Amino acid sequence: MHLLRLTTLVVACASFEISAGVSNGNIESESIADRLEVPSRRHAPIVKRKRRMSVVQPSEMDHIGAGYDSTEVKKNLRYRSITSVMNDENSSLQMNDSARQLKKTAGDENGKKSKKCKKDKKDGKGGKKDKKDGKGGKKDKKEGKGDKKMGRRLNSESNFFQTEEEFEDMQFWERELKKSAKKDKREGKGGKGGKKHKKDKKDKKGKGGKSGKKEDDYDYCDEENDAPSMEPTGLPTHSPSVTPTKTFTIKPTGEPTIEPTINPTGGPTINPIAEPTTTPIAITGVPTRTPTTDEPTFSPTTSGPTEVPTEVPTPIPTTFSPTPCYNGTREEGITATVRNSVEDPSILDDANSAESQSLNWVITEDSARLDACSSNIVQRWTLGLLYFAMGAADWENNSGWLVDEDECNWYGLTCNEVSDGRMLQQEARKVVEVDLASSGVTGEVPVSLALLQDLTTLKLYNNTIVGSIPEDIFTLTNLKFFDVEENRMDGTLSSSISSWTDLRFLGLSNNTFDGTLPSELGLIPTLKNLWVANNDFRGTIPEEINALTKLRSLQMYSNEFSGTIPAMEGFVRLEIINIGFNKFNGTIPSAFYDAPDLESLLIQNNDFSGTLSSNIDNLVNLKKLFVNNNRLDGPIPFGIGNTALESLHLQSNKFTGSIPATIGNLVNLTNIDLSDNDIDGSIPEGLWTIEALELVYLANNTLTGTLSSSFSSLGNNIRDIYLNGNNLNGQLPDIEPGTFGMLEELLLNNNDFVGTVPQSFCDLRNTTGVLTRLWHDCDVECSCCTFCTP
């Protein structure tokens, strides 16, 4: 509108000049249009139709149609043009001067504002305010808003149009100007848009987009492409809409998480409303510490910054989050994090609870001084809870607990590491092992221990822990090793144990757990060690255990288990079977003889029946065979001599037949107990040649024959010899000097020995004092025996 009136003024003055030239009047020949300096770019469409600006009455239309030569029409045109603008030359000159003054005023005002922009820039205000308000580019506003402002001021100086026809003429030119403005906008010359504007938005921080302010708030800071006074000290909340013009080089680390918009209407939006016209720069990192001179991807359309940052920005770790994770105070943030993690937040309201004490420690006493955004708040609090709930103040070793800033240095804790041994840097290291075995730990296992979700190992054995296993502990799906043996724990074993799908070791022995074994144990195919001994478990072993073919150690002794043993076929990795002191019945599973790595087969004190299989010779690594106190019968397998037995206990069964001669092949045999069976025949000569022998229990059988000369040469390892309750005969042989030096008990009563006990045995009592029990029949002469049987 302002430009329209200014243009009309020029046309009118031009008409006055023509009239003056025709009439040879006294008015100066200098063109008012030459004296009134206005931007010529906007005049192109106006000059072409300059004559339209004269107001013509309807009665004069016929004359105009006849031609422009009519003197009367020219006089009327000149008269109306001149009188519409000024009454005399002084008015024209005065308006010319007024226009000049207005232009100068506008320029001075823009100059002042430019200076103010520089001052604002120095103060850190100009660029930021522009960015916040989303103003358009420099040139856009200068050409768009500047023209509007100047036109408005000219209009305020003169009420140019006086008639309805003049007003209609004004509307015509206003329409023409609007068309021109639309064309400029398409060509990137408008005040509010176009391709140039979009590029300006990308090239200038905080100066792209439409103005978010009132029309009168001219964006004088757009006169310069100011660089920020300092680079931001944190990562931007959204991706920047433009890149710096110079100063800092930002190396992209990946694809941009937020793309720029094509037609922004204010500040940058999170989601683009259209595809960008150019490929956006991926900005996901932080500025480098020292500004470089590398050129940006897009060249700025205006001059470079007039000022250089005076401070070097502090580099920020890549894990820093510019958006606070909690809007409240540090204490409120930490408390909220913990409350959202525990199963029962009300426990934190009890100042005397271990949970509340741990929270108070984290907030007020913890030397780590965690903030509300720390990634290890829950871990730190959970370990503090373990300290307060399980009497850590009285532990045998609590080094580092609640003192060291890094919980990974606390006694008994192990944290994760990367494969090359270096510590993880991107986040707090996670506790993966808790080993407080034999440390004097008391109390119950806290439910919130389950918050250590990265835990793979939990060793709490040999303490005085009470209570049951919390149900939440079974949510530790990474657990591989769980051992709470030798405590005072009770309760049942939950079926939720099936969630421990990667478990390798389950140790519950020596507590007072009860109930039955859940069939869900069969859902842990990785299980290698099942130790539930010395508890109050009852019932049968579930058939699902047949799925545990990776099992190596089965410890179930001293419970109330009953029934038969599952087939357990394919358990070729078994090394230890200890199921003694229960109420199992049936026969010994044949699969037990098919485990070549089996070292211990302990099934004593049950109700097994049947015989020992001749396939026992497959167990070449067998060292311990305890089948005593069952109802086994039949002969002792000849192939037993092919094993690696160190302990052989067959007592209290119904074995028959003789002792196989291959027994002498067991060179590592230290103890043998065949007592209380129906074994007959003589004692193999080879038995007395085993130097490792310490204990020989052959009592209460029907053995016959005499003690050979090999008996006299037993080494100094022998401690007990029980031969009582048999049919042995003959005279007790004299022993060689230097032998039987460790003998403590020699029971020979209830046999058919004759003669006298050799003095060499009495010397063992009188000189060394080691032999404390020497029993013999009363009809045998003995001066040093401690007991005789009539």
C-alpha cells in the first residue's frame, strides 16, 4: 500500500512535468521522479500504465477515446494531476523533500537497528531472538517489510486520494502489486517464502521461516549473518535447521534423527512436513573442541559472521542428554526412580526398613553423588539394600561396601567387561556376580535383589541366611550359578525355576527346603549340577528329569525321596550320582553303567534290590562305589577289578559268593567294606598286597581259610582290620618289624583261630601306644588283648 501511494505520487509528478513542458511554464524542468529516489525494481509494471493514474470523469471518456491530442483533455489531466498532488511548486518541492527525508529517516532507523543488532549479537540476544521467532531471511525482510514500512510512512504524510475514482484506481494498482508480490515469492524475492527463504532457513541459524512477531517488529538483526557468541554446551533438543556458516565443523556420526521442514512456520518441528529440497546434513554429534576453517556443506547467502566466539565450548560426552530425565529436584528424581522399581513402594515409607535406609544413603551419604539421571541408581540402591538387610556391618569382609564410589570394587562383586578387557564406557557397568560365600551373611534374601537383572552368579553358601527364595529371584533370566547351600533357608522350590533357562548350577543342599521337586526342572536343558541334598524334599523324582542329558552331578542324598529312579538314558556325561539316604526302591538303572565318566556312584541306605551289573567294568573311571545298606544280592562282579576304585562299600546287603581275585588290581584302594553279607571263600592274597589300604572291613560273613604270609607285610597305612564274625582258622602270623605302624584296631574274635597272639602285636600296644583295640577269642592266649569273646 505504501509503495502504491509512492508510485502514484511519482506518476502524478511526472504528469505535472509533462504539462509544464507543454505550456512552457516557469516550473523547473527537473523531473520529480528523478529527485524522489525510490526503488526502480517495483516500478516496472507501474510505468507501463502510468497514464491510468489520472482520474477521468465519465463525461470525458468520449474525448479520450478520440485520442490523446485533445488540448482540453490534456489540460484537465494536467490540472487534476497537479492539483491532486500539490497546489504550487512549493508543495511539490516540499513533498520531494519530505520523501527524501522519509527515506533518510528509514535508512537512519535501519542503521540504528543494525547497530542495535550488533549490540544484541554481542550480548547474545540478536541471533537467539531471531531463531526463536523464526524470522525470514535478511534480504526477504529488507525488500518486503522495508518497502511496506516506507510506504506506510509516505501515506501518513499525505492523504493522496480524494475521490471514488482515485480509490478505484488505487485498488487496481494494489491488485497489480499483489500479482507482482506473488511472482516475487515464486522467484524467491518475496518477504516471506520461496526457494531463497528455504535456503536461508538452512543457511542461517534462527533466521529462517516466517516471522512469528507483529508486522511492526522489523527484524533489524537480519541485516547480518551473525554467528552465535558460543556454541551450545549440550546437544540440541532437535536437529538444527541450518548449519553454522563457518566457525565450527560438525562431523556427522550417522543419519539425522530429525529432518528439517520444507516450509517452517516457526521453530524447527520434530517431524518434517515434506521432503527437503536438498539433502540435510546429518548432525548427531557435538561441536569439535577447537573451531576449524572447514567450509560448511551449504554456502551462506550473506556475509560471514562479524564476530568470532570468545570462548571455546567445553566438549560434552556423547551420553549426555540435553533433556532432563526428571523435572523435580535430585532427591525427588532418585526417589521416583527407586519407587518405580520396587514391588511394594510403601516399604520405602518405613524409615526403619532396609529399603528406606538404602535410599537415604544413596541421596545423602553416597560418595558417588548420583544425579537423577544416573543409569545405576537402581543398582546402587539394591546393593545398599543388600548391605542393610543382610548385616554387612558384621560381615567377615565388607571391604569397599558403601565407601568406594565404584561398586565394582566392593568385596564379592564382579562387573561386566567388554571382550578385550576394557571397561564399558557408554553406561555404568553392571554387577554380574555376587559372591558372599562364607562371609557371615545373615537375614533374608531381599526381594529387590532381583533388580540386578544382569546377574549371572549368586553365591551365598555357608552363611546363616533364613527364609525362602523370593519368587522375584526367578526373574533373573541371565542366572547361570545359584548356590545358597549350608544356610537355614526353608520353603519350597517354585515352578518358576523354569525361567532360569540358562542355569548351569543349582545348589540348595544343607537347608530345610521341603515339598517335591517341580517337574519344570526338566525345562532347564543347560543344567549340569543339581544339588538338593540334605533337605526335607519328598516324593518321587519327576520323569521330566530325563531331559537333563547334560547333567554331570546329581546330589540328592539325605531327603525323603521315594519310588524308582527314572530311566535317565543318555546321561553319558554323568560324573557323580549321590542319591543315598532316601527311600528309593527298584533296581539300579542300567543307564548308570553307561556313563564312562562316572566317578562316584553312591546309592547307599535305600531299598534297592537286584544285583550289580557285570557292565560295571564300563566304569573305568569309577572311584567310589557305595551301594551298602540295600537289598542287593548275587555275586560281586568279576569286572569290578577293571575300575579305578578307591572306596568300595558293599556292606549290609545279601551278596553271595567269594571275593573276586581281581580285587587285587585295585592298587588305589584305600578302604573296602564287605561286612554283613553272605560272602564265603578265602580272602584273596592280592588284597593284602595293596599298599594304599587303610581300612579293611570283612566282618560277619562266612569267610574261611587262614591269614597268609602276605598279611604280615601290610604297609604302615593300615589303620583298621575287621575280620571278626567269620570262620577263619589257624594261628595269627607274626608281623614284620616296621609294619603296622598306624594300626589302631584289630578285631579277630568270633573266628576259629588257635594258639597265641604274637608278641609283635603286643609290642604295638606297649611301645607305640597306637593299637587301642585288640580283640580275640578267649581260648587264644593273649597277654595284651583288650577284649576277648568266650
